Amino acid sequence: MLYGQTEPAAAARNSGSGASGSPWGTLFRDFRPKPRRSAHATPVPLPRPRPAEAPASPADEPADGKQAPAEAVKPAEQAAPASAPQPSACRLALTEAIAIAPSIPDIHGAGGCGGTDLVRLEAVVLPDKHRVTVKPAAILRCPMASAIADWVRTDVAQLATSLGSIVTDLDNFDSFECRGRNRVVGAPLSEHGRANALDVRSFKLANGRSISLTDRTVARELRESVLHSVCARFSTVLGPGSDWYHEDHIHLDLMARHNDYKICQWNVWDPLPPTAPLLPAARPDDAPQREAAKSDAAKSEAAKSGAASSSAVPERDAESPTRKPPAKKRK
């Protein structure tokens, strides 16, 4: 049956009249594309050009990860380096004309040990350009190093001038050390652990003389002048007489306390006699008599008077009324 209808279907398809009467007309109909209207180009707005001073975007970077030549990158498009921390006002003021004190990195230890704005104080520069070497170099906070430099430049240099010389060395007994007070286990953190203290034993002069601040053979006036100078500049001063930890050096620090309270404990001892006396000196003849000697003299006089009175009593004779006469013998 299918092959029997092939010719009529073809005829209907060719004539175009059997589409509505035969079910095969729609299937074998010749579909031709309908003509469409021509498309007209519409103008599209483009983005404005990128400013020359704009930073480079990630899309502008090469896909292979290679950097563009240096001459192809504009200075404005180069990445700005990370900003370094600004130096403190103390660091700006502590120049090489005052002290040789290079900055060192911050220290952050356990229990609050360490500090910021640290320097290594190697030498103090006097106003006449002479250098006072700190032996060994001291690790301190900048304010403490600045206070030490000002003390040496002003007070210690003037003291050396009065002795007919100039100061050349400063003996650093201890500076930064992460420890408790007086090295006692479990004690509160020392100012040495905060890089805020310096222990000084002596300073040396250009003529070779060494001035020990705790030496009793050094003139008392000289040690007292140092005492007054450090107590006026530092918040804590500990020396001989404060405790037995500071009998051979002077502790200086800038510990902050309530109402700027300061501690100055340093007993300037008198010089020892050149020769210790073996026996007490003879008592002067014109010295008043001691009370103990008076009482001893009185006792001796009383004893002598009692002995004299007993020897002065006469023996009683036979006619004494208190003595019975001898009895007569009867014949």
C-alpha cells in the first residue's frame, strides 16, 4: 500500500495541492527558508580609556607569570614598599653627636621581659668630641640611654675636669638581663629585664685613675657629688646601705611610679682609718673623772676608813667597868 501511493504523493508534493487532503503531504512537503529582513548595525557605547596614573589590575599581568620589563612599568604603577615603623622622638634626638647607640630589634620575652625602641649604647660623645666608652656596651631603652648620656656629658665630665683630667671609660656592671629583682627566683621582673636599668661601678680618667663609686678610700666629697647628681636624674638609685645586693655598685633606673615617686638609697660611708689602733689612747690628765671611777673611789675610801677605825680602838684594861675583877683566892 505504501508503494502504491508513491506516485500520487509525489504528484501532490510537486503540485503543492495535496497538503490538506493527504496525511503525507505535510511530511514530504518542500520546506524552503523564509526570507528575513536585513540586520542593521547599532552603535554600542565603549568604556572610557583607563587613566595613565591608575594602578595596574591583576588582568593586566602576563598569564605566564613573567614580569613585564622594568621600562614597560610606569613608576606610578609599581607596588609601594611596606612602610617601615617611624623612629621615636628619642631616637631622632639621640644622634651620633651625643652617643654612639645603634638601634636594635625589639625583644619580646616571657613574662614581659624585653622592650621596644632599644639601642646598644657603645659610647657617649662629650661636647669636645671626646668619646667615653661604655665597657661592655649596654642594651637599653632609648630614654634610659639618653639619660645616661646626658649624665655623663654634663655631671661626670665636669667632675673629671675638677680632678684635672677627662673621663674615658664607664664601667657597665650590668644592663639588660631577663631576670627577677636581685636575681631572686619568683621575684617581680627587674628593671634590668625591661632594659630600663644600668649598674655602674666606676669610671676611668685619661690620667689612668679609676674612680670607684663605692670605694671608701675615695674622697667623701667626690662620692657625695655623684650621689646628688644621680638622685636628681634617675627615679631609682640603690647603693651601699640599701641592701647587701648593692654594696659594690650603684643601680640606676627610670622606673615609673605613682606621682613620680623616687627612691634614693645610697649611704656614703666615711673613709676607714689608715691604721687600726690596737690599744685605746691614753686618757688626758685634764679629762673629767668618769662616774664609774667616782663610785669605785668612794667604795675604796669607805673601806679604808673602816679599817682605820677598827685599828684605832684601844684594848680595855683591868679597871674597865665592863670587865669583872679577877676573883681572890681564899687562904
